[in-house]
Amino acid sequence: MKDKMTPIERATAIARGEMADRLPCNPNVANGVARIYGCRISEFNHSARTIADAQIASYRRFGYDGVRIFTDLFPWAEAMGAKINFPADNTADLATPALEDIVQIDSLESADPYKDGRLPIHIEAMKYLIDELGKEVSCVGGIVGPFTNAFFLLGIEKMSKLFFTNPEVVHRACQVSLETCIRYAQAIIDVGLTPTISEPMSSCTIVGPKHFREFGEPYLKKLVQYITLKGKPVTMHICGKTDKIWEDIVVMGIAGFSVDNVVNLQKCKEQIGDRVKILGHVDPSAVMYAGTPADVREAVINCVQQAWDSPKGYVIMSGCSLPVETPLRNIEAMMDAAREIGYPIDPEKLNSMLRSS
């Protein structure tokens, strides 16, 4: 089924309170684009053209409402000295952190997005992407936030202990990470894309609100403010449970908040939906990866029922990046469900669709 509007036309119409064909929908296909384009994920590590072409191919296949250059969590830490494992056909992972010993902390330097690691490849991919798609769909560049990146510089277990034993080192790692994030955000903006932030280690599932407020929030807030002052709206994703820090996140001035499937979507709408657009939160594993198209359709309807009337807007989205081997029929089912629901939303139609599931 072909959409009647481009994503940019759709977003503009909804923002103006005008008619649209459907709600925005973004399955967050991530590195699964390699399966659609027909390449290995490892090709993303050295070919900007392949990154862009894979994203373009996936967008053309499904017609979703946002395209992002973002391959894994580690390019920024890698550019600052971390060692990364690169499987032949799967997503990269951290091998060793940037610092073997915290006595090296003063030697830590921010990365240059035009010279260091894989960052120049991603910036080049953004140029191809916006040249091809910039007039019809929102094109964004993903950044891992400074708090999360600091974990990859110091080591995840070590940094958690340093909260208590040497907080000055944690602050130093976060500050240098922030400098890298700001430089990369500026490069994204210079190309013409909008930066988005992923901060998985800020999750309340991983770090308590107290330590987030002490170590994560100050630097994340500065990154959000930097991007916002450049005239770009910030969308942020944090994995896992986040309800205890919703207020902290919203007051930073973000425009959109992407939530994991473990979050109570209706509660999120009720608490912060009057100040920020909500994106989410179809389960990427149990539903999108392991479920049937009927499961996907039902999950999309349930999410829309909970959040379609969020005051600042709502986007149908998976709760996190989809597993690489997510069945393509399930991605199609998500898009088809959004098209079937349509816009404006009719609550009675949603109830009828659920009954027919």
C-alpha cells in the first residue's frame, strides 16, 4: 500500500492541525537495513555509500517517517581510543574501553568527527542521505550521549564503582565525551541533518536516578541545549525504565522522547505528553522479532489507543532498534497497521480493529 503523503508533508499537516493520511510511524529498522539492501553489516564500517544506500533502500521499501545514520553505540568511544569488535555480519560491540587505568584520564581528548575512527564515514554517509531523501523525509544523525559514552571510555563495571570511589574521574570522562558529542552534533548540523540522542546507560534499569542526576544529567542537558540553540529540535531515546527521570529529561528542552516497551505508555503521556512528543513503543523483540504480523497489528493498535491524543503529538515506533533478523513481513505489518488506522484517529475504529484481531 502506497502512502498518499511524504513524511515531511504528513508531519507538516499534523503540526498545523490539518488532515493527513496516517500517524507518523518509524519501525527503527537499524542495521536490519543490511538485509534489505543485500550487504554485510561489516561493510558499514568502511563505506559511507553503503550505509546511505542501505538506509535509502529500506526507506523506499517501507515508507516510514524518519531515516537515521547510526550503526552502533561505539564510534565515539572508538574515536577516543576504545577497541571495538567487528563481526563479519552483525553489529559492532565493545572489546576494551579507551583507558586501561584511570591514571590516564588526563590524556583523554575529544574526537574530531572529520578525522577520527569511523566518524568521518558516518558524516559522509549523511551527505549522500540528505542529497537523496532530504526533500521528502526527516534525515537525522544519531549520537550516543556523553554519559553513555563515558562508560565505554572507562569500562562499564569500573565506571559504576567510580561513582563512589573517584567521582572526579567520572566527571572528567563525561566532560570530554560531551566535547566529542558537541563536535559531532555540529558536524551533523553542518551537513543539514538533525542530531538525535541515544542514552541507554541513563536508564533507571541500569543507573539509579541519584547517580543519573549527579553524573549524567549535567552533560546531557548541555548537549541538548547546544543542539537546541542551533535551531534543531532534539529527540532522545533512553532504554529500559525511565519514569523516575521523566521530569529531569523534559526540563532539558527536548522536543521528542522515545520510550522502551517496558514503559507505561499511557502514564508517560499523562505525565509529560503536554510538554514533549511521545514516540513508542511496540516491543522490538517479543512482538516485532518473534511475533506474527497479527501480533504486530494488535500491538500497534494498543499503543495508538494509549497515546494518540498526547497533546504534543505521538509517533508509532518500536521500543528500541529492531533486531537485525526481524522478519520483513512484521515491519510491513507495522506500516500497514498505521495506514489502516489512518488520521485523524477514530477511537471507535480502533476498538473495532482490536475486536477483529
